[in-house]
Amino acid sequence: MGKKRGKQDITSDPVTKRLDAIIRLLAEMNKPEERRKLNDSTVVRILKSVGLTPTEIARILGKRSRTSVAGYLYYRKKR
């Protein structure tokens, strides 16, 4: 038999982190509109924090390209 994996090992797995983020987002999206706490900006940042690329995030959110989510990720400084 293989070694038991501790909780730390499981949560550091990149696939597990991505699945956890997507499950969290799906659960949030199933709530009624007035109870939702996440907006597009928060969703994009959560997905980016688990290592997804802007192209992958756009595909998940049903956007056309990575440039449609870039505004949430990269801020422009106003002069």
C-alpha cells in the first residue's frame, strides 16, 4: 500500500487547488441573485490565484478572449 498523504500534501496539489476554486464558484453561482457575494472581478482573481491563465479563465467564464478578463487582472495607473 502507498503512503498516507497528509492534509498539507493534498492542498498543495495544483489540480486540487483548481478544482476547489471551481467548486467554490459553482456553489456561489447556484445561490439566488440577491445572496451572491462574488462579482466578475472576484471570480477572475480567485481563478488567477490558483494558477489559471487568462485564456483559461476567459473560457470558464464564457468570454471571447483573454483580453476580456485582462481588465480585472491588470490595473492601469491613471495619470
